[in-house]
Amino acid sequence: MEKMNRNQMGTKEVKSGSLPPAVNSKPTKALDKILNQTIEFITDGEKEIYEIRNYARREYDDLEKELIDLKVETSSLIASVDKLYQSYDLNRKKLINISTYSEEELRRLQEETEQLRVRLEIEKNKESTIIRRRNDLEIQLRSTKDLNDRAEKLSSDFNIAVSLLNGNIKKMTDTIEDINNKQALGIKILQIQEEERRRIAREMHDGLAQQLSQVLINAEFSVKLLDKDINLAKRELNSLKSELRDSISNIRRLIYDLRPMSLDDLGLIPTIKRDVESFQKNYPNRNLQLILGEELGEGNFTLSETMILTIYRIFQEALSNIRKHSQAKNAQIAINIDKDDLLIRIEDDGVGMPDISFAEKEIDHGFGLSIMKERVDLLRGDINIHSERGAGTKIQISIPLGQVDEKRRKA
């Protein structure tokens, strides 16, 4: 967003929280009233969205339950059709040897075969109907999920708006520069919080919740199979063990992503080294090189709690981009101290990016490079990104160590 000088601001247009320097009581009260009305309007809209989310959630649960029942019924019906077809096919083969039967036996066999044919046709029609219904349910489930996701995003946007509007209106008597800086910082903090909440919710919904839903479906399916096919039920239950192990692993990974215990127990550098070793183990065909400055490498340099966590989060984002998006065979992450600045350099030889526009995609772009930039900005740092399609990506970050004055501890 382009900065504007004070003398360029007109009275009809005010940019990103910029206000006239003089604010007396009457305009303040009038503005406070407008803000309260706006908050009330947004709150009412948020309630309606909440109702839509609840409806979508209930509809999704009902459709999912119906889909479970249909899958069980489909499985039973398929088995019934197969059994009927075997009987019908056996009778048809018997009819080939007409000479071996008496006239009465032949008549009974023909009637039985015809009855089997009719039953088989009816069961096949039922099977086709159920399969069509199952496909329709799956489409409805996806639509309902999309509706729920859109409602969640709108709710998140409303939360940001209400949080901003609920700020103390009297603070607008401060200078324009202070207001702009505080508002920009507040917006960035809110955006990061909402993005992290959305990311955690998305990971739990798309990963853990779906895994557990599948476990529930398979468990119910296994219970119904116990009375029909005990061997198949055992195989399904053994499969459930593997699915539950995956779910537990995902829970542990999510907890680790939220706050690695090793960050408190071992420190920043050992945690980063362990993550790099884990990356190399999981992706043996990729070469990731970690370069630590002498002070960091020896572990005798003290950093604030906020600085340690920020460095680690930036490192996580860099690792995630290399793993998910870059398609790089070789990558390098360098962290070192230069006088009063912390320097981070991230390079890869991946596919690169044709265009980087934080100004237009800070929120919609996702939780990757955009959030990395937000973290650096919050610490008054600088970030420079150079990337070309097919030529890899290079990210250079500089963070002034003096910006954070909290209690310091060894990295």
C-alpha cells in the first residue's frame, strides 16, 4: 500500500486509519455512535452466519450418517446380487442338459430359473438406485462442506472487523503516525491470529476429523459385519488399528506444530537441527543444508523468548515451502548474527514463482510466505524475496535484535 504524506490527504478520502489531527468531543461521540451501530449490524450478521454454520454442520452430520447406512446396505445388496447370480447361473447350466430331467423336473427348474432371473433383476435395480443415491449424497456432502467452509471464513472476517471496531475511540486523539502504526500492527496481529486459527481448524478438519470419521464409519461397518462375515469383520478391525495409529501420529504432529516441547527443553538450535534431520530422513532424495553462524552454532548467544519463537516459526515456514511448493532438489537455510541483526537466508533450486505480490495477497495467499513477511514486519525487520519461474527462490531476512527487549535466554 502506497504511503501518503499528510499534505496529500484530502477531506473526502482517508487512507487506512488516517484521521485529521484535531479530534474534538462532538465528532468523537458521533463517530463512536456510528461505530457502535456498525458493530451491532456486524454482530447481527455474525449471528446469522453462525446459524448457517450450525445448519450446515447438522446437515453434514445427517448426510454422513445416511451415507454410512447406504454403504452398509450397498455392501449387503452386492453380496445378495452375487449370490442370486450364482444360483441363476447354476440353473442355466442345468437347463443345458435337458435330457437328464423328466418333464416335471424340467418345468420346475425353468420356473425356479425364471423366479431367480426376476429377483436378480429387482435386486440389480435396487443396487443401481442405491449407488445413484450414494453418489448424490457424496455430492451433497461436498457442497455442504463448501458452505460450512465459506461460513467459517466469513465468521473469521467478522471477528477481525469487530475486534478492530471495538478499539477505544479516544485513542484517535493521538498523532496520525501513532494511530497508523498501532492500527497496522493490530491488524497484522489479528490477521496472524485468525490465519493460525484457520490453519489449525483446517488441519484438524481435513486431517484428524476426516480420519476419525472414517474410523467411525469402518467401526460401524465392522459391527454390522460381525453377524454376517466374522473373518471380514476381523480384517476391518485390524485395519482400524492402523487408522487409529495414523490419527494418533497426526495429533502428536499437530501438538508439535503448535509448540514443540523441545524448544523449551533443548533450545532453538537443537530443535532446528532435529527438524532438518527429520526432513532428510523423510525426503532422502532432497538435499537440505543448514548453516549456522558461529555464535548460534556454539549455542552461547542469548535471544528473547519472542525472538526464539519467531525465528523458529520462520524456519518452519521455510521448511514447509521447500517441502510442499518448491519441488527443489537442493535447498539451504542459513542463520547467523551480524552485529545487531539476525540474518536468515533461504535458497532453493526449485520451480520458483512467476510473481510475488504481498500487497494484494497477504491474506488470501495462505499461511506461507505472506505470514513469514508478517512475522518479520512485526519485529521491524526486512524481508527480500527474489524468485523466477524455473530458477528457484531466494529469501533474505534481517531482524534487528534490539527490537525485542523481553527476558533473554540461550538459544
